[in-house]
Amino acid sequence: MSAVSTHGLRVRRGPHAVRAAVELLSSMRFAIALLTVICIASIIGTVLKQREAVNNYVNQFGPFWAEVFRAAQLDSIYSAWWFLLILAFLVISTSLCIARNTPRILADLKNFKESIRVQSLRAFGQRAETRLDESPDGAANRIGQLLAGGGWKVKLQHRDGDGWMVAARAGGAHKLGYIAAHGAIVLVCLGGLLDGDLVVRAQTWFNGKSVYTGGGLIADVAPQHRLSPNNPTFRGNILVPEGGQGSVAILNQADGVLLQDLPFSIELKKFIVDYYSTGMPKLFASEVVLHDRATGQQVPARIEVNHPASYKGIEIYQSSFDDGGSSVKLKAVPMAAAAKPFEVEGIIGNSSEITNGSERLTLEYTALRVINVENFGDAGAMTSGADVRKVDLRNDIESRLGAANKTNKPKVLRNIGPSIGYKLRDAAGQAREYQNYMVPVDTGDGQPVFLLGMRERPEEPFRYLRVPADEQGSMDGFVRMRAALADADTRTRAIERYIARSIDPKRPELAGQLRISAGRALALFAGAERAKADAVSSGGWQAIAEFMEANVPEADRERAGAVLVRILNDVLFEVLNLSREQAGLAALPADEKAQAFLTQAVLAVSDAYFYPAPVAMMMTDFKQVQASVFQVARAPGKNIVYLGCLLLIVGIFAMLYVRERRLWVWLAKDAGAGGTAATMAYSVNRKTIDSDREFERLKDRLLALTKDSGS
């Protein structure tokens, strides 16, 4: 007895649990919770850049949060398992909701509720009663025809011995809008699941495919990492250089890539790019030829942004553009005493090994930019101050913050020519990024300079060392001056020339003291002598400042510093002319132009001691090769999503703007006064001013009642 009772209890609990689960899944609160999570995830996916390299997240947010993002798959939300699972549950929840409510809605659309009692009609808020001078059956037919002619669906019911009930309804599309809107959610989610990574992932789960994590040539990748050209859905990227072809797209995954073979190859004939005056791309397009791998057919096409090409059910979008393997020639300019000049050739994207004494460095060619448009409207901000290591070409961001800090300085946009981007990586794997401009730039003070940019981390702006260009438009004058400054004999000759020019022959006793002061200052500036034991710098103005701090009382520093700077500038002018004489060039006259070159050269020499590389790589020639980055996608769920969007619009419109109305007119023989007693009631799902007006029109039309004659 006990076992039977227990067994019976279990039988009752099973169906109850299923009903409770179905009730929960199909409830509105469950669907709203899922939609809320999807909205939050979409916001995160919009704010946080998706599928970036791990180092980018580490640099921006730190290693802890970068690890959290990867663990929660926030860096690839739309293909995360939990996001796809939420979409699947939303499809199930909405489908159950539709399945539960659709039969009731359809049944309600067929139900005229003609069996309603007369007493119930008198309880409606919008009702009217009157007497008609016609028989009940005649009045019923007349009213029914009038309603049917007005677009109402009408049903007449004759009640034996009582009279006629005219039941009518309109606006049934309101409830159909509920089905359409919910069905749209299901279709959009199904389309999203179909066009997402679900099908691709299913092939790694059940079809023996695996993610590729290595490197090398695409042709050498094993078949287990490749997807068939018949893959029903995918979305990937393919880079094609000018004059080259590509037939394999890269599908980025959380832990590697998959290769998608295409049924055709894309040949890039010509890449076209046009720029705004700001230097931003205005138009980029690709002239391509699609080669069918099965038939050999060649189909020419032009692909632009927002104007894709389509072939064999695959859409080809112009995603971006990149370097396709441009070749560059670089010349190493020594920035350290032990460094020697040399020349090297390379291809963007490749690397070369260079040596700096006993140290071996890897030179990575990262970018060739033929057009560089910068704002020179605030030239003073780019030329003032001696610390050129902290000068960059971008506008000061703080000047744009806050209403009180708005600037009215006009923009002066100018193309300053090609630049080469590269990295120097040491044996430990540490690298700094450099960006050097090919031609000298006039920053506004009349002295053209070569801009040598450097930054430690990708998120930082470039800081520029400004090296003056000589009269030949090259860096040779600066290089010769640095080499002469590093030579002790040249420094001695420069000091003697300065003394001979500065000391009055009648006062030879001043020459000794001036020789000592000038020699000490020049040696400090040249880095040949340390300012003090714990000095930070090797030379330049920083070494002079450290020397003054260690040896001159604070009260005398300003006066002594002014004298020392004047002496040093005069001696450096002699060093400059000696370097020119050694090269067989005429000495510079002491005019304004020569002084401008000297001033910038002295600043560059001083700051070159802080330049964190033995050489600066200057581009002497290049041959640009452009490449297009295409996004290729087979998206069968796109049409499903379009249908879902159409249904959603129709459904929302029906629910918001279609009013469901019902009307009842009870017609019974008036035994006392003769004729027919009529009672009318009107119901609407959303009462508005329009519904009140419609009720008044119906009273007047059906019962010949006005506001003054009806009740």
C-alpha cells in the first residue's frame, strides 16, 4: 500500500514538474530576463572591441581584466557559448509562448460572443437604448448589412421567443500582431544562430575539424583545419594584394583560426583610394576578377564600401585596405657614438637582422604610409620648448575639453609626405615602435626638420625628435656635426677658434680660464665627461644642468648658466663649421639662417642622447603595393532575419495602431408600445477619442440616435 502510494505520488509529480517548467519557459518574465541579458551583452560587445589581440586588452585594461575578458569570452561575445545558449532559450521560450497562446487567439477571432446576456449589455460603459419602428427581424437584417458594409464581421443569432442578437467584431489584426511580433523574435534569433558561429563550431564538435594555432603558408595547412566550399554559413576575411589572387578566407576563433576554402578565387586588378582634405579615406574600391574554380569562368566586378559583389551565394564586402608587401630602402643614421651607417632593404610585414656592436636587433617593417595629413594650425605648440621628446603632431586633447577651453585657432591641414613605421626588437623580445618621415617638414619657424617618432606602447602617441635639414635637404649636416662633437681633437680646435675670435689680444691672461670653462662645458655636452657620479644623462643640456646643480650655488646658477650657454653656443658654431670644412664645404656665415640651423641642431644633439636606439632608419626609396581586405560571407539566415524584421514591423504596427472592437445590438419586440426595443453595447481594447467618436457614429447610423436623443 505504501509502495503504491509512493509510486502514485511520483507519477503525479512528474507531469507537474513538466508543466511548471513549460510555464516558466513560456512566461513573459523569463523572456524579458533573457532579453535583458542579451541587451547587456550587446552593449558590452559594442563598447569592447571584439576579437582583438590579447596584447591589446592587456595594454588597455591590464593583465587581470584581460584574463577575465577571455575567461568570460567578452572579447568574442557574439560567438560565446553562453550567448548562443541564451539565444536558443529565447527561441524556445518565445516558441512555447506562441504555441500556448495561438490556439486561444485563433479561437477568439472566430468567437463573436453572440450568446452574451442582455443584462450584461447594460453593464457596459458605452451603451445605448431606444425603440425602433420596425420588426426585430427587419431591424436585425438592416443593422447587419450596415455593419458588414462598414467592414465589420457580423453574426446574427435568433433566440426563440426573445428576439435577435446582432454580434459584430472588427480589428482582429490586433491579436494577429501579437503572433507576428513573437514569431519575428523567433525568426531573428534563428537567423542569428544560423549566421553565427554555431554551424562552424558544430563542424569542430562533430565533423572532425579543429582550430589551427600555428603559422606558415596557407597552402601547407592540413585539411582538418579547412572547411569545405559547400559550408552552408560562414563569415571571414581575406587579404588580396594588387596583382595577386586569394581563395581562402580566415575565420577567427577564440583560440585560433579556421580556413574557409572558397569556390572561386579573387584577383585584385587595381585598388582605388581617395582621401578627404583631413587625410581620412573618402573612397576605397577594388577592381577585381572572380575566377570560378570549377568552370574557369572569369567575372569582373567592382567592390566598394556598402556596394558588395555577390557570386554563388557568397557576398564579398570591401572591409578595409592594407599594405600588400611594399618594398622599402632604408638608411641607418647613427644616433649613438659606436653606431655606423648602413643601408638595408625590406618588405612591409617582414623583418631583417641588424647588429649594433655585439648586440643583435630585429628590424620589423610594420607600415608604409604614403600620405600623412597633420594639423599645423597651432604651429607654436609644435615648435616651442627644448624638450622635443614630448612634442607630437596631434592637437592637445585638453584644449578640446570643456566649454571654456574651446579654441578658435583654424586648422591648417598639410600632407607632410611618406613615413616608414618599424620596430626594433632586442634579444629579450622587447620592442619599441618608430615612425620616421621621409622628407623634412617645416613646422612653422622656417627651419625644416626631419621628424623621428618613437613610442614605448601602442596606446601612446608618438613623440618626435626634430633633426634639422641642411641646405641640401638631408640629415648629413647634423650627422657630421655629431661626429665632429664626439672627436676630442675637433673639440680642441673649435675651442681654440672660439678663443681666438673672442679674446682681446691685449688681454691674453683671460684665454686660459676661458679655455678651461669652454673645454669643460663642451666635454659635458658631448658626453665625454660625467657631470657627477650619479648623473642620469650622458650628455646634452641635461648634463650641463646636472653639472650646475652639483657645482654652482643656487643663488649663482641663473647668471652662471646664461654665461655657460652663450659660451657653449659659440663653441658649437665652430664645431659645426669645422665639420663642414672636413667635408669640403664652405663655412656658414653668422646670419639668421645659420643660427636657426644651429639652434635646432643643438637641441637635436642634446635630445639624441635620450633616443632609445643606436640608429634611426630613414627611408630613401619605396615601391608601394596596395592590398584589399575583403569580408566574404555566406549568410542564409539573412533572408530569415529580413522576414523576421518585416513581421516585427507588421506586428508592432498591428498591436499599437489597430484597435479591436466588438459591438452587440439586442433587438426584441416591444410589447407595450409596439415596434422593437433595441439595446446596443460597444467594447474596444484601447479607449481613445476616436473610439468615442466611432461609438457616436454607430449610434446615429444604426439606431438613429444622436447625443441628445440617446441614453
